[in-house]
Amino acid sequence: MPFSPHRYTAQAIVASPLGDLRLARTAQGLAGAWFIHGTKDHPGPLSDTPMAPEDALLQQAARELDRYWHGQATTFEVPLDLLGTPFQCAVWQALLEIPFGATRTYGDIARHVGQPKGAQAVGMAVGANPLVVIVPCHRIIGRDARLTGFSSGMPRKIDLLTREGLRIDGEFVREASVHQSTLFDDEAGATR
């Protein structure tokens, strides 16, 4: 569900190795980071939102992204304003808990948000993520470790996963460690 661009208070365009990103913020935090080209669900130019590359929060986001691109950061500290339905926000919050260099499945996220049979709904929420890279929807893969769709294109997903130390073996993702755990293994070590 797209939200009115009138909620955004400032925007900026920043370069990345995978194409320019449009960043948008609200009064509460960073609310959007979209690749400008080759992305589904991009909100467009946000013509009613002022360009403000000097905005402190947008500059912070740009610096943190730059550190990520250069392999100097594995997390983001910029304050976020997740604009979505309560379910989408719960899914995006769960995505934020996936560690750098790890992957999870739609089922893992569904169980975490209390909807164990909601993998398809999770997939829809993941696809609607407005904060690419920062909310790491690229870390979601199929139940069998197969690469799945990415709203910014499969080449970008593969680049992001590889950048985080994962190995792509045909259409499968392999973590650096031998154990590819679920998002929230219970204390008994139960897996998918």
C-alpha cells in the first residue's frame, strides 16, 4: 500500500555501486530508500517533497550506505520511520533482526511475527519494503535456500548477498558457515 509522498519532509539522491538511490525522510526518520531505476514499487520523483541533500538525517543515511558499500559497516544506525500496515511493519522489523551475512526464509519470518501459515503474506510485505538495503529484504531466500525474487532485480540481490559474504551456487545461496539456521531457533535447536 503506497503512502502519500506528502508525509515525506525531505529527499536526496545518492550514488551507489548498484545505481542511484532516492532517500526520503519524514519528521520521525528515514522512510524510503529506493533504487531509482529497475525497481518495482518505486514511488517516483516525489515532486511534492523538497530536495534537501544537506539534511542531516539524509546525510547520515548516505554516509552509512557508503560505509556499507565499502565493506566498512554491517549495520545501520540511522533512525527509521517504517510506513506501512501493522503487519508490514512487523515483517520489516523482523528483517532488521537478520544478521549481516545470514539469510532467512519467508516461513521463518512468518513464524516470528506470529503467523506460521503466513509465508505468502510475508512475501508480499517483503516485496513492499520501502527501505532497500537498510531493511535487508535481500536476505530472504526460499525454504530450500533457493534465490527468490527481489523488487530491485535479481542481479542486485546477488550482488548484495555476495557483498555480505554469501556464496551463490547456481540458483542457491550458501552461507559462509556450515549451519544455515532459522531466524529464531528455539533453545532446543529446532530448525525449519
